[in-house]
Amino acid sequence: MPFDLAETLKTWRHHLHAHPELSRQESATAAFVRAELTALGIDHEGGIGGHGVVATISRGASNRSVGLRADMDALPITEITGAPYASKNPGVMHACGHDGHTASLLGAARLLRDDTGWAGTVRFVFQPAEEGFGGAAAMLEDGLMSRFPMERIFGYHNWPGLEAGTVMLHDGPIMAAAAHLTITVTGRAGHAAMPQLSLDPVQGAAHIILALNTIIARNVDPLDSAVISICTLRAGEAMNQIPDRAVIGGTIRALSEAAMDALADRIRMVVTHTAQALGLTADAEIGGYLPPTANHKAEADLAAAAAAAAGMTVRRDMKPTMGAEDFGRFLLEIPGAYAWIGNGPSAGLHHPAYDYNDEILTVAARYLAAAAKAALENSGA
């Protein structure tokens, strides 16, 4: 029976979708990837930065090299799609399309294995723990670039709302830098009926939240983009006690590292002095930093030209998002570009009704293969 790329990709994707695994727990996913690579006869190594897998195809005498990357982890979300291949793991689902990313990278490996019209080395990087758990950094710390040298790297994310199969490439930032924000406000506990004997951290937390909302409006250039979102507030257990502390949590985002540094400095100042004015103490912890995912223009141009030459619809006109992606870690190490490929009309990313569009699997596989071949043919000079 002749090979059917679309059906094979769909079969792979549906299997992965039905068996999602959370960040740092992708053992079965990695085993599936390795089994399929073995069936394809492609050399690979596992256990890189956790459950990461890197496969390699080398051909000809060229010393040129390029990397292609896909993420593998799922999210702690209960699926409501009702699809026949819906998640079999309660409370876990591929709500961001990493099942499609992984399947399409396997597809690109199959395409490049069978294509004799190129020379050099292609690395296929199957990354774990993208969803805020440092998978890219872990792979880099485990020697990704020294053990598997590559001159440039390319990846993509499906994009709901963008016309299905359209390839979008940005010049510069495509996704924001991001960090977690935790603020601990400390006061003095006491009876709620005698507030004068207490120092109320709940009131302090309320003032701090309101003050934080002024930072973007009055400290960031209106032509720049930045976000401070407070998402959690935890304080006390009893309805008649003022607690001794309150904990505020959220995220900060910006499209440049300089803007992130400025946000962090201003947040610490506002938190400290607002608390002091109320007789409280407060500490702001900013961690889990992700750099912006910012394309290198030469690589974005190269990938766009490769996609167009392969017959794909290409756009260059969309604004970046304040979402974050740890592909930016790789782009700090070597040049590269990250694309959006339209998922068509669908539920949004991280929504329990989201599903990756099977119709774009072949487009994504062909895009990755085309970008790799173009990079190997182009010196980047």
C-alpha cells in the first residue's frame, strides 16, 4: 500500500491526543516518538533534559546543520471535545496542540528521510515541559547544542483563528517575555471585631493590587506592550479573624527584556512602599522567567520564502501575542525563526474544547521540511 502522509500524521496525532502527559511526565510520549523514529530507521537519543528526544539525519559531505523543534507536553485541563480520540487520562489534555506539533515533526522526519535532494545534518528536537516548566532550558543545560550541533533552528505553533494552513512569520518578537509574580504581604493577626489591634494584610493586598494596575499606565511607553495580571489572592481561613498574611499571584509580560527589567524594578518599589505606608511588610518574588520569542529577520525571511516556494500561503502582517513560549531560549543561543500556522476557526488555546486541526498536519510537516532544506542550502551570509 502506498504511503499516505495525511493518514499517518492523523493516526500519530490521534494516538498522542488520546494519551496526553503533563510537563516532566512525558515518558510514554517520548517512548512513542522513539518507537516511530526506530520504525523510520532514524537515529535518535532520549533522556535529554528530562524526557527530551533528539533525532538526526545526516546526508552527503556538507557540514551544514539545522534544527527543527516540537513540544510534547499537555495541560491539566479536562477535555470536553467529545472526540473519539479524546483524552483517556482524566484531567489532562492536549489543549495547546502539542500533539499536532509532535506528529508533524515526525512527518517532517519522514519527508526528509525520503528526500534525496539535500545534504547536511538535520536535528529533530522533541522538547518536553514547554508549558512553564523549563523544558528548553533543561535541554540546553543537558548539552543540546554541544552534543547535537546546529547552526539555526525553526519551529512553529498552530494558531486558532488564522486561516487554516496559512504560515505567519514575524520580524522580531512573536511572543512575549514572561515571569511569575508572587507577593507575600505580612501583617499581624487578630480578631475581626477589633481591627485596631491588628495590621491587616488583606487591606494591604487590595491597595497593592490597585497600585500595580497603575504601573503599565504610568511607567510604560504607550507605544510599547506590557502586561501585569493579578490572578490569585489567598488569605485567611476564618470569617472573623484578620490573618497575618496574604499572598498575591500573577504574571508579568513584555516584548523586550529591557521592558521586563523595568517592570520588575517598578513592581518591587510599589509593593514595598505601599506596604510600608500601611504598617505592613511585603516581598515581591519574580521567577520562572522566559525570554521573548524574537525571530531573527534573516531566518524569518528564509522560512517565509521556503514556505511560499512550497506553495503555502504566507503572511507577515500580524501583531505578536503576549503569550509566551520557551522556544525563545533556543533563539538566544542560535539564529532561527518561529512561525504560526493557522488552525482555522477553533476554540482558543488552553480551552477544554480546543482541538488541533488534522487538515494542517501535512502543511506543518512540509513547512518544517522546507525550512530545513532552505537553511541547509543558504549560508546565511
